[in-house]
Amino acid sequence: MDFQERFPQPVRIASFEAYRFQGRFLVQVISEEGVTGVATVNDRLAYLWPIFQQFIIPYFVGKDARDLPSLVEGVYTYRSVYKLAGIALWNPVAYAELAVLDLLGKLADCSVAELLGTVIRQDIPVYLSSLRRDTTPEEEVAWLVDRLAETGATAVKLKIGGRMSHNADASPGRTERLIPLARKTFGDDITIYVDANGSYDAARGIEVGTFLAGYGVDFLEEPCPWQAYWETKRVADALAMPVAGGEQDSSLEQFAWMIRDRVVDVVQPDVMYNGGLIRALQVAQMAAAAGMSIMPHSPKVGAEAAAVLQFCSIAGNLGPYQEWNARHADPVSWYTPTFEIQDGAVPVPGGPGLGVEYDPDIWQKAERFF
């Protein structure tokens, strides 16, 4: 990641702009030479814009983009912005970092993955992440049967529990009916993951995890509220089945402790929540040193998934499948590629930067943030 060697001349950051277009959010960076980089980012920009505008943009503007790793680290103490530490801070940092990486990739005529590491895979096997709890077990399984057939995917993730619900299920007995039905219907060749979104205390998490193990579930994600680390560790210690977590975390020190003390077995940073690709790769390296796999949280659609696909193409300790939003397609026609599942996998965009090409007309039509 030696940008100084790759780019012999400074690449000064002149400005950032942010846009909303057809329900999508985009951040554009412009260098002093007029080269642009663009990242499609998550919709949290709608309410995190003041932090991006007042802290992140002023820190990055005028800096040399070749210093990006130190900029991502150094912004933490700019104007005491560390007092906002968490997703509210690291999301906007990711917006800036991803746009700058896209710019640097375009200048170097290579992908962001090639800038950051060695590409070891071009297609990313995915699991279909359903994201729903308001369905009956019968509705959920029937819908996923169709999606598995359409996509060629061989793994799914089901929602269980009620989401931060103090041991309550989304509807009475839903989990106990859903999992046996899913296994019976899908058969033994389909990998099943589940996500509890912090529904349980440790005792109930262990009980549910034991039940899940009887049906060959491959991991239990966030059994306990995400900040209840010791509760989560109790579940992970008690179960032979892997426990996954980390999507809400954005402290590298916290990840280091979680990995060292095996709070979870599968590490799941979110590329945007955790501050971008550089920090996500640091988490991956920590996990690799401990012999743990990494499976980033990524219920994205379309161009927003470009960053995590670049990450997945170079992470050596990547898990067998990566999350893909099974519920939402992105029918827009103003960028390429289409980010479709092909034979159970999504191709990594191959163009320069993040690999997304945008229709130039959108910048006149989009709503700009001020």
C-alpha cells in the first residue's frame, strides 16, 4: 500500500461533493488537476452529512491523496472528532476514503483491489441474505427456494428472533418452525446461516444455538446485543457451532480484543461502518493472524457493493460465502456493471478504481447536498 512509490507526484484533494440520485447516495472527490473519484455510499449520508461536511471534508481537502492511510488514521483527532466515535464518525470517513481510492485507481489505471493488495479471486460466492422477519416460515422458505433456483446460490441467511428483543421471537414459535422447514426443504447441500440481531441473553442464546446445531446451521450471528460482549463470548464458548459478529463495531482496538479473546469465531466488519477498506483490511489481518475467517457485513445492492467486492477479491482469509441482499435488486440503468449473481457468485468489477462507470448525465440531474 505504498502510494508514494506508485504516484511520484502529489495528488492534492481539491473538493468533495455529495449527491442523491434515484434513491442512491454518491460522494465525488475532485483533485486539483480535475481528476474525479466516485463512491456510491449507504443512505446514512442523509443524516450524517453534517459530520461529513464539518469534519471530514475540511480535514481531507488540501491533503495529498497519496497519504490516504495516514489521513484515515489522523482524522480521528481532528477538531476532537473522536468524541463522535462510532458508526456516526467512521461512515463519513469511509465515504471520503472510498472516493479517494476510486480517484487513485483511475489515475493508476488499476482496480482499488490492485492498489491495496494482490487479487486472488475474481468471482465472490454469495449467500442470499433475506433480511425479513415479518414473513411466516412457509412464506420465507418458499420465496428463498425460488431465489436459489434463479441465482444458482448454495447458501442462505435467515433472520431469527425479534431483533434486540429480550428473548422474544418475531412471532411466537417462528424460529422453531422456520429452521426445521428450511433444512427439510433446502436439503443438506444448502448452507444455512442465521442472524439473531441481538435477540437473546447468553442463556437463551446457548439454548437456541444448541437447537440450531441440530439442523446443521453453519453460524449464529449476533446472538446477543452487539455491545454485550461478555454475553456473546459465553455463547461462543458454549457452542461448537461458530458465532459471528462485528458489523456494528468500528474500533480497531475493540476488534483486536474480540479476536484475541474469541468473543466471536467469524469476524464481520462492515466496510462503511468501520471506516473504509484500509481499516477493514486491518481487521482482516488481525483475524488472519489468529487463524479466523472474515465475512464482512454487506446487505448491499448494486454499486454500493463495489467496495466490499474489491475487499473480498484480496482478503486471504475470506469465508466461503459473502452476504448479498436477496430481497432487493437495483434496476437502475445509470451505471455499469449490473452486479448480478451468476452461478451463485458475483463478479468483482474489473474497471479502474472501484470499477463502476456512471452515466455523465446524472450529475446535472442529481440533488446536491450543500
